[in-house]
Amino acid sequence: MASFPVRSFLIIFCCTICGVVVGLIVGLIMGSIAPDFGRALFGYRSGNEEYAFDGRQLGIGLGIANGVWVGLFAGIALVIAEAIKYLKKD
């Protein structure tokens, strides 16, 4: 079995990767189902044709960016909970 610091790092890393994957999937679904959400989020007006937003790309980008943080915080929370459990065990 891996030592505690290595195991902690692996837990945080795996949670971060899972957060990215889930964020990518949710962002793709949101960008496909509700592409105007991105336009509304960034104040896009239909008369402004300078840059046309692609709802899927925007959804995927936001999903990945937010998935990293959610996964990272979830992994840190799991490691802290495991450390507390280990300390109470003694």
C-alpha cells in the first residue's frame, strides 16, 4: 500500500481528473441543449456580430474550468476527512 502522502496526492489527483471529465460532459450537454446560455451569460446581443459564440465550446470550457476546482476541493476534503478519521482511530 502506498504511503499516506502519496495516497493523499493520488486521491486529490484522481478527484481533479474526475471533476474535469464530469465538467466536460456537463458542459457539452449544456452547450448542446442550451447554447444561448453562454450568450446571456456574457451579455451577447444578437445585433453584435463581432464574434459569434459557439454554445458547445463555451459550455465545455466552463465545465472544464469549474470541474478542476470542484474536483480539487473534493479531493482535499476527502484527504482531510481521511486524516481526521485516522487521528481519531488512535
